[in-house]
Amino acid sequence: MTRLLVRPEIGSLVGGFAIMVFFLAVAPSFRNLDNIGTILYQASTIGMMAVPIAMLMIGGEFDLSAGVLVTTAGLAAALLGWWFNLNVWAAVGLALLVTLAVGLVNGLLLVRTKLPSFLTTLSTFFVLQGMNLGLTRWVTGNVSTHQIADMQGWESARRVFASQFALQVAGHSITLRITLLFWLLLTMLGAWIMLRTRQGNWVLAVGGDEDAARASGVPVRRTKVALYLFVAFCAWLSGMHLLFGYGVVQSGEGVGKEFIYIIAAVIGGCLMNGGFGSVVGASVGALIYGMTQLGINYAGWNPDWFKTFLGVMLLASTLLNVWLKRQAEQR
């Protein structure tokens, strides 16, 4: 029981259960099985990025460019495909290269300049935000991409990145999106890496004490660059869903999403200074976000108070995570 209680994700699990029970009691629409798909979809779009952000935070770093990088991935596929009249799958592949290049730049800037990741990724945030808007206007004359649904490969790519299916439960049809599968797979992959592999131990060591990790033979630079590349890959996956799910991408999207990813990770048990956290907890944090945002609407409350709730949750989760880490260290 003691080992269970000091797990970093235990707070988010208890909080998630409490929030679910609360909204089941006060919001009749929350109890409607038809709305489960909507809640899970909202959680999955956050969870797909909360998983790599959690791993990055456990490694002691941040990525404030993650939100706009999702938009950059979608824009790259749409603009390159339309401008060069490419097969959609070729555009998707080029978008992956663009996104990974941004992740590589973030990682190399961090390890070579020794600047805080807050500053390096904040710079990347502004660069990408400006490029997203400027290049989109230059290519399309507008703030959104052209439709590329008539291009070869669109339908097959849409089935991979934006398909949905219906699940019959107790006479109700629950519509589930492919993002739920992506979210679950990324969560399992991240949990396996952190709990069962040497690379996961490296991430924990780097986040706990970088100098001690380096002295112990941990490849600190390679570990940090790999974490930024994983964030970039997940951003590409999210960006492809954004493009193929909605048909067009708005160049101004993604701003502010990076804070939501961080909040989900912190609610899930990650500390801001690294060395402690849980990938599973971050996914539960994303689920808490989805349940709360839609639960407030289903209950008929003023949604203006949602951000206030997030701020309270962030502070409470941070205090709880610090206490859990102290308890773990004592044992």
C-alpha cells in the first residue's frame, strides 16, 4: 500500500475518479453514454501531446513550442502538397521531416548553448508562429490552407489519421475517433520506455541530477535530443489529424495549447524541476481536462470559470506532487 501511495500518478487517479463521480451527479448529460465519445476525443487530442511532454518534463526540460508545432506539421503537409501538386502521402512524409527538424533544432540548441529550455523553445514558439502565418499568407493569400481533398492519396490518409468508428454499448452508439487509439498506444509506449528500459532510467537520471547522470555514463545530450524528437513526432501525428480531420488548417491555431499539455502532465504527477513523474498520470491528467471542460458545459455552468479551475488544479497538483516525492524519497 505504501509503494502504491507514493506513485506519482496516484493523485491524478484519485482526482480523476472524484471528478467523474462529481459530474455524473450534477450533469445529466454527462451520464449519457452517447457523450462518452466526445469526452474521450477531447482527452485524446490533449493526451497525445501530454505523453511526450511528460517524458520531457521528467527529463527536466520544457517545450513551449509544442502547441504551434502541431499546427506547423499540418500546415507543412497542406502547403507542400498544394504548392508542388504532390501525392498526399509524399506531403505527409515531408511534413514529418519538417517537424522532426524542428525537434532536432530544439534539442541541439539546448545541449549546445546550455540555455534554459524555457528560452530556447520560447524562441522557437515565436519563430514558428510567425512562419505559420507568413508562409500561409504567401502561398494561399489567406490565413488558412487550401482544400487538398481532391488530391491523390487523400482518402487513404484520412482513413489513417482521422477515421472514426461506432461502438454499440447498452443500445447506445458511441462514436470513437482514431485519436483514442493513438493516445493509448503512445501512453503504453511511453510507460514501457520509462518503466522497463534503460533509456527510461536515463530520462529519470538526467531530470534528477544531470551532472551525476553524466558522471555515471548516461548520454545526457543524446537523451535530451531524443526527447525533443519524440515530442516532434507526436506533434506531427497530432498535426496530421488536424489536417485530415478538418480539411484545412488555420495558421493561428495551437497558440496556448502548450500550457494545456504542461498542465495535463503536472496534474498527472510531473514536477516542474524534473526527475519525478508518470506518463500514465499525464494521460489521466488529459482525461481530467476533457471531463472537466465538457462536464462544465453539460452541467450548464458558465464556461468562463474553466480556466480558474485549471489554475487551482495546477497549484494543488504541484503541491501534491512535491509531497508525494518527499514521501517516496523517505521510503
